[in-house]
Amino acid sequence: MTARASHPASVRVAVKTAVERTELKSFPWPGIGPGEGVLRVEACGVGGAEPEVYRGEKWVPISMGHQVVGTIEAMDPLARTLWKVEIGERVALQEYLPCKACSWCLRGEYRFCPEADFMGAGKPRRFGLMDFTEPPHLVGGFAEYMHLPWNTVIHKIPQDLPPALATLAIPIGNGVQWATLDVNAGPGKTVLIIGPGQQGLGAVMAAKEAGADKVILAGHTRDQVRLDLSLKLGADHAIDTLKQDLVDAVRTIADGVDVVVDTTGDPGAENLKRYLELANQGAWLWVNCIDSGVPVRDIKKKYLTVRSGRGRTHQAVERALQIIRSRKYPLELMCTHTFGLEDVDLAIRATAGKGVEGAVHVIVDPWKR
Ligand SMILES: [Zn+2]
């Protein structure tokens, strides 16, 4: 095993012990088996879906936090071969702990690996959703250190990239995946993005970077800070759909749209109808959930392509890191709040718009006192 000179005897972690409650606990320095390592966590972003996990009765007891950025602190020699990193190198993690042998994994689609997928049959093997009560305990990002299993999915990041910005690799990666790789937001297209959260803002940047002609972001009045911010992150227009009807507002900008990306939990039947009305012939739609019924007749009439999904590919995160590293966008304006481990509950609530005003991307810094 290779490691930095010394390590602490115990590690502080904020873990979820009950519905809507996290507690600060200490666990011993983890053992490192073949192909394993330890990460010193520099920062962990709070994901847009994290408040839902925090509320969920199904997710107890777990160690939350999956937008992790840190430094390789210790490593078994086999891990160096598997990950191609050195002690002291900085990395951003993906949450998936995939089998790396199934047909999804062999295509780099770790998000759909039955072992890592939250829509799979068993308990998903992924950082931020696993039980902390058994060794190695350190399975979530709201911690000083994390244990890295052999199948950790790693992205190298430069030494000078601020950790807060690097935690955006996952939400911007989702934007890249959903808007560009999934539904072809690209040159000449008019793109409508619904929901100005981290992922919606990520989709705005991704669409603009892919060459979209017009990028329109829609949200509610409570999202005003985010809607204003989107104009600095590549959106050409930001619409408050509580003040203006979506269809009327979009029609003042363009005749129709070529791509719709709905990053909200569920558009609902009425909104889905609006998207179909706005869709140009041959448009592509990305929706999170269409339990409200699939209007196949309308899809057929305009020859639309409708897709859904979850998470993102390795390629999408690499592209997101390129966008972050380019420093082309004022991403520091997205990183509105930083909390220590004592305040993880507040960090999660802030992400849900509670307790703190104007939060966009919230970061937990485990070393903040
Ligand atoms: Zn697999």
C-alpha cells in the first residue's frame, strides 16, 4: 500500500440516521484491500435530487453525498493500475460502483448497470445511497475521507481547478447528457429547457456549447435568481411561466422549438401538451417522467423523438469538465453557499429552497469549521 506519511485515526462523516436528519459520526480509518484506496474529500456538492433522498423512508440508514471532488490519499498498488492515478492527484468521482462486466458497463453506461442503477432490482451500489453501518463505513461524500472500492469511476482534474467548481461536473454532465447526447441540441437548433436547477443550467451551457442557435430556459417566479443567472450561462431568453404562458412566450421568440429538455420531476399532462404544441416537425423531447400518458398520435403526426433517462455517461462528465475548465462561464455565481459537516441538514434544505434564500449549487466543505 502507498500512502501519504500519516493519516488520522478516525474520520468525521455526516450520515443520514432518520428521515430528514443527519448526524455527525466518527469512523476508524478504513482498511484498504486489493485495488482499493482512500480519498481526502475537498468538497461535495449537494445534488438536485438529494432533498428527495433526505425525505425518503426507503433511504435510512445511509451516507449521503455523491458530487465528490478530492485527492487520492492512499492506494493499493492494484488501484494504481486500475485507475491510472498517483497519490496526491485530484479527481472528481461519479457515484456509480458498477460491475464493469455487464453489457451496459462494457459500453461505458455505468448508470444502467443493474448493480448501480437505482431503478434496478437490488439496493444500488453507488456513493450517496449506501448503508454506512458496516465497514468500510465511508461510503458518502459528506465526509472528510471516503473509501474507494476497486470499481470507483474516476475523472482526473487539474491541480488548479477550485474544488467548488469541480463539484459541478455531475450536474453539468447531466445537462450535457440529456440536452446534447440524448436529444441532439446542436448547431442551428432552438432549444427549450424547463427547470432552472443545477441540471437545467447545465443543459443551458451544454446546448450553447454544442452550437444551439437559441436557448430558452423556463422556470417559476421563485426561481428568479436562477433565471437571471442563466442569461450569464448561455441562455438567450429566460421565461417565468407563472407570469407568462409558456407557448405565448416562446412564440414571441421563435415559431417553434427543435429540442425540449424537461429537467423537472414530471412535466404533467398539461405541460407535455404545451411541449407538443411548440415542437417543430421532427423535434426531439427529453422528459423525466411521462406517467401522464404517452400521446403517440401527436408524436407520430410531427415525427417526434421522445427520450428519457437518468444519470450520465463517462463521456458526458469529461465534456462537462472541459466546459468547467474553459472558465468561459461565471460558474462561481452558481456556487452560492458552502456549509461544514455540522450543517449538512441545512445544506440539503437550502438545495430544496428552504431555510436559506437564493441557493443554486450548495457545497459541503468537510474541513470548514
Ligand atoms: Zn455492469
